[in-house]
Amino acid sequence: MTAEEKTDVFESVPIKRAVLRQIVPAAAAQLIALVYSLADTWFVGLLNDPKETAAVTVAYPSFLMLTALSNLFGVGGAAALARALGKKKPQEGAETASVSFWSGLVLAAAFVGVFALLKLPILTLCGAKAETLKAAAGYADTAVVMGGVFTVLSALMANLVRAEGSSFAASLGLSIGGLLNIALDPLFILPRFMGMGAAGAGAATAISNAVSFGFFLIYIRIKRRETAISLDPKKLSSFKSHIGGILKTGFPSAVQYALTVVAVAAQARFVSKYGSAAVAGLGIVKKLDQLPLYLSIGVSTGLLPLLAYNHAAGNEKRLSEGFRFGVLISLGSSLICLAAYELFAPQLAGLFIKDAQTVSYAASFLRRMVTAMPLMSVCYPLIIRFQATGRSREALICSVLRKGVIDVPLLFLMDALLPLYGLMWVQPIVDGISLVTALLFLKAADKG
């Protein structure tokens, strides 16, 4: 199948079927990523030690920063690649892919090196205390230092593969890594086997992402005559021509995740003064509320190349129809999650740990924080739409509003008004503000 034949899903397949072909594999891969993320917490929770669960929580912002790096060149590169294909310029797409890959590799390696040098002060800043610092450092050593480059590149390459219409292959590569992670978790974490605790969860993640990266290298090698994706370093001669467009599009997603690191770390630091059980409860909630989040991310990443391609091709009607259908799926899934979490919060928290105090905290936190999910399920695809259509300013503003600018000051206010539990209302407030802003931008764009 040639690159042109792969893009039929973007331009000629009936729109609802095209959207489903793009988002179902993407959402499935996200769900598998969620399952292995939950598995990390669940197996660590089997140790029944809140300090180990809390250690994963305070180290998580550092791991999340890897997603920011992958989005900078993955989302930016994918949108640029899809737009090049929409303009029927596959050679430009190949150059874009090469610039995205090598830039991502260099930046990921630099980040890992700096983090390795500053690991302990960073973890302390994220809320690690004396009783959790050692375990948090162990998780960071394996997940971030050992596996960081593989984590960035596997996600980046999945975005590029999806951008040319191969959503199933992109999702397969990520899913293979995710399933391997689940299989390795008990082997590395539990005392009856290697007994590495939180560090074992990070090791399983590092190995699985390395395998996922290997899959994409093999896939591109096998499909080299059919794909528009190139990793040839010789194409870096066009670096100056493409890097600006890639960064302009990918920057809002990278900033959103980078600010998420700030927001998550700040929240964990606020919660840490209430004890390890509260931090562990927050960590469990951060895993549970990823289900609607990951579904929305799956919808959005699946939509991105379809929207970018049709924008470049001038087919705004198909773009709008696909976007509306995708948002309905994202919103519907989040409302189902909202109902389930409100009804069964204690039971869901109890799946991860048997410590009664931790379960009580987690259930209370979950019922508050999950109210943000329907708002986020519409806001996230809107940001992706702005990126796909080259509206980087609107995407950046909405991304910044969602994370790191409003929510950090609100943490001080809400903790003062309602100690501890007020912190959990911050995300619903900022998602509401971001959504209203995004809708106003969309209305203005439609009029223009």
C-alpha cells in the first residue's frame, strides 16, 4: 500500500467510518497504556506500604515530562506530516519526519542527562519526604533515566505513523509495549520475585517502551518503500525549513504537559503536608481519572491527522463533521466514567490498596476531581483542532489555562478555604475556564 492509498481514510472514506478507523485503534492503545499504568500502582499497592505508592506519585511528574518532549516533536511532526500529505507533497513529509525524529532523540537524551544530575532536588521539590525519597529515586532511575529516551521516541514515532493513515500499526506498537509492561510488573515489583518495589515498576516501563521503540524501527524498515516516513539523517539538510512549523504546532501540547508537571508536582507538594496516606490516595486517584483522560487523548490523537489533512486539502466541511463526531464520542465516554466513579469511588480505590485511611482519602478525592472530566473531554479535542489547523496561538492559550498558570495560585486559595479537599476542586475550575475560552476561540474562527 502506497502512502497515497493510506490517506484514503482522510479524504474518501465516509466520515464517521473514517473517524472510527482513526480513533478506535488510538483509543485502544491509550487504554492499554492506562492498564499498565494502573498495573504499576496496583502491584505496588500489593506491598500495602503507602510510602511505596506515595513514592510513585511524587516521581510521576518527572516521568510525565517525557510526554511533553514527545508531544513537542510527535504532535508537531504528525500535524506537519499530515498537512504535507494533504498538499500532495510526500517528500516534504519525509523531511518533516526525519527532523522530528532526530530532534526528539537529541532533546530526550539531554533531558535525561540533566535529570540524572538533579534527580534528588527535583524529587524533593515534587513532594518527596525523607520516608519516600529513596523509593521515589529508585522509580525515577529506572523509568526516567534508563527508559526516558525510549519513552519519548516510541510515542513520537507512533504519532508519525498515525499521521499517514496507519492508525492500527501505531496503536499496535504502543500496545505491544503496554502488554509487556503488565507482564513484567509482578516479576520486578513483588517480593516473591525480584522485589524491587517502586523501582521495579519503573524498570518494567523502561523495558516495555524500549520494545515498543524497536517495533517502530522494524515497521519503518519493512515499509520503507510504502511509507512517507523517513528517519534518514541526510534529510536533516532541510532542518531549517521544517523545524519552525513543527515547533509552532507541537509547542502548545508540550507546554500543556510541561505545565501539567508543575501542576501535579505542586498539588502533590500541597498534599504531602497531610501525610503519606493522603499522597498515596492522590496517586491512586491520578491513576483512576486517567481512564476518561486517556480516552479523550485517544480520540484527539486519532483526529489530529484527519483534521490536519483536510485543512491542508481545503475540505473544511469534512473537517468539521469529523471533529463533531469525535467530540461526541469523547464526551459520552467521560460522562459514563463520571457516573461510575461517583457511585463506586471507595470500591475502586480499594482495588489498589487495603489501607483504610488511604482508601478514604482516595474516594473523597476522586468524587471531586472527576467532575473535571466532561469539561476536559471537549477541551482537549478543541486544542488539537487548533493545532491541526495551524492556530497555534489559540492552542497555546487554552493549554496554558488548563495547566500551571491558574491552577497553581488556586491551590493556595482552595487549600486555605477548604484544607486538603479544596485542592481537588482546582482542576474542575480551570478546565471550565479553559473550555469557555476554547469555545469562544472556535466561534471567532468560524466567523472568520
